[in-house]
Amino acid sequence: MAKRPTPKKRREKSRGGTQQSAYEAWQVKRLTARQQSPYAAIAEPKNKAGKALKGITKIKA
């Protein structure tokens, strides 16, 4: 009699969840490293009053 084949592990139909979590972990790691870099640009505060004036090009009388 011939030997029976080794049973294989069942694989899920889609590996999307695993790929997404791996991608998100990589993004978090990348962005954290970028923030901690000595060459990272210092971000302006979001609620800065002078920032609103930057968009004004004409002043109507």
C-alpha cells in the first residue's frame, strides 16, 4: 500500500487583515522614527492666529 499524503494546513481565503496590520505597524514605526529624527521639521501649531493671515493676498477697502 502507498503512503497517505501529509495533511496540509488550511489557509484563509484572504490574507488582507494580516497584510493591513503589518502595513500599519510599519507606518507607525516609520512615522515615529521620522519624528525623532534630528532633521525633522518643527510643525507649526494648528491654532496659530498669524497662520490665517498668510492666505490673505488682497485687502479690500
